[in-house]
Amino acid sequence: MQRPEIGVDLIAESNEGNLWAIQCKYHNDVHKNVSYEEVSTFFSITERDITYKKIRHRIISSSALEVSKKISTVHKEKLGFITYSDFSKLGNEEFKNFHLILENQKIFLKKFEPRDHQKNALNNCLSYFEKNSRGKLIHPCGAGKSLTGYWFFRLMQGRNALIVVPSLQLVKQTLKTWAREFLCEGIEIDWIAVCSDDDVKNLDDPSLNTFEIGIEVNTETEMISSFLKQNSEKIKIIITTYQSGKKKLILIEIFSHIGILKEAHKPSVLKKTFFFSPFWARISK
């Protein structure tokens, strides 16, 4: 990075040793979008051949509500946004933990505990899957299906899981829920998100694109295959959309202990899924 810094505010290194370039833009007026001109230097630096090859992902972080669509139109790869909608959801617990991280201290998160209806569902699931390998758990909205799925995975002592959801919003929400609970248990995981805007543009929830998830997403078969073949003791989590899973994961050899398909009972989802294809025969539960 140049000194003084020009265009790139921070280079972050992931647990896997991959480098992320980060640019921060504070707007006092949250309704003023991040313009292309504000971040043009960020792209001119990170898209130099020698730099682009070394950077795995890029993040534009801003207090603004939106980022100019020109940015994601011109720069389609290795890019994500963290905006007001993400920061506005942070509470006292998160900010206290930010301070602890900066001070190299252990963070504190309170584990969620199953409610009565979730305990009942989990008991029924455990009993059912003693004799079956496929089944449905149908709960209404707001019943905590993501958490129930997580607890079921832990009770089944799963080592790897494939989570399939119908929208990008659920990719973000489910990954956040699972990652938080693993963190509460002190468990490190390896995860990969497999999705693209082209795969989900015709789904029921077009309000979110991959840039707005704020995490790295993958569509390259080689990268996905490399992730699956990693020799690691960590639990592996693959999260994808129905369309993306059909297009990418069916191309590679995969074995998952547990597969969780959200909203799979909906006719609109069943039309788009490959639930009954030979691919699912590779999943044991």
C-alpha cells in the first residue's frame, strides 16, 4: 500500500491468508450515495495487474444508504458493499466486542437457547431421522428456522453442511446466524457462499444483489472444488441459492453430511430446484 495511503484505507488478511482491500467513505448525510468519483482511485490502484492478482476481495464501507450503481456496473468482480443498512443493525453488544477485539481481548456473546416450539421440533427431527434420510420441517415466518437448522446440525454432530436458500437476503441472514452461534461455541469454521446476480435475477426477491451481501461470493467451479478438497479439521459450511447450486455444485464431486433446503415446501421454489436430482443422493441427511 502506498504511503501516505491513496485510495485504499486498509488491507485485511483473512484466516486463510487471503488479502482484502477496504475503502471507507463516511457521509454525514446518509441519503447521499457514494459516487464513482469518490472511489475511482481505489479501483485504479486495486485493478493494477500486480495488485489485482494478489487481492481476493474488495470492500467499500460507508455510512451512506446506497452506493452508485455505476460502481457495480463497471467493476463486477471481487467487490462487496457494507452500508448504513448493515451498521444500523449493530447494538451495544457488537460495539463492546469491537473494542475488545481492538484490545486483543476475548469477546463475549450470549448463546441463543431453543424456545419450546424449537425444542419440540428438534426432538421430532431427531426421532424422525433415526429411520429416514429426507424430511420437511415447516414453521411460520419468525419461528427461528435458521437457528433450528443450526441446532439440528449440531445435534446430528455434522461435519459439513450444504444450506440452500431461495434468495440472497437469506444467504446473508443464515450465514450470519450460523457464524454467530459457532463463534459463541468457540468453533472455527470454513465457509463458502456460492451465488451470483445472474443466478437469482428471476427469483422472488430481487431487492438484493451480491455486492450488497458484504461478503465474498464464488461462482468459479475450480475455487469451489478447491474449498471442498481442503484437508481441514474445521466444520465446512456451503451456502448457496437454488439456482446457483444447480448450476455449479452439480458439476463437482461433493459429499455433505447434512443438507438444509429453506422454503423447499413452496411451489415457486420447487419449480426452480433440483431437489430430486441425483445430486441430492450424495447428502446423507
